[in-house]
Amino acid sequence: MTITGIGGFFFRSRDPQARADWYRVHLGIAAGEDGAWQQAAGPTVFAPFPADSDYFAADQPFMLNLRVSDLDSLTRSLTDAGIPVERRDDWTDTPYGSFARIHDPEGLPLELWEPAPTD
């Protein structure tokens, strides 16, 4: 028996419909009870971090990492929509690809990841 992928991501929300709408509008994710998001095939990293890691906020139990195909265009679109985007030089052109960070309307950290091209 093997696991073939992540079948769902369920989380509590003060306003589920508004939060689902935000994911749909700004990230193109069919969220909420009405839709299932069809992902493109690709890598999914499943990694526990040490409890004292500073990779993401200590008050958050997890961070969602989303694969993207054009990080620069997405971050411009998010910025134009008034969503703060964090980009750092050490997150650009790493061996794994490039990264940016945003937060959803309820403060959940979201890492945007454009994987490095494969040879």
C-alpha cells in the first residue's frame, strides 16, 4: 500500500467563504465546498521542522508551500492587488528554485515556490 498524493488540505477559518474567495481570486485555487483544485504534477515536499525553527512564524503550526509557474508575474499581480509580498535575495535562484512569501487574510503564511528548471 502506498500514498499517491495529498487528497485535501482542511483548516479552520473565522470566515470560510471569504477565505475561499481570496484563494480563488488571488491564487487561482478552487477552494471551498464547491470545487476541487486539480494540481499539476510535480514535487511535493513533506517535511517536519524543528519546533524552534525560525523558517516561519513561531505562532503558526505549519506553512503552506505552493508551486507556481511564473513567480515574478504572480508577485506583481499580488502586489497590484494590495497583498504584501516578501522577497529576499537569498530566496532567488537557489538550487531548489525561487521563493516569495505572502499571508492569507487570516495570517496563514504561504510560501510561493517556482522550482528550479530541470535539465
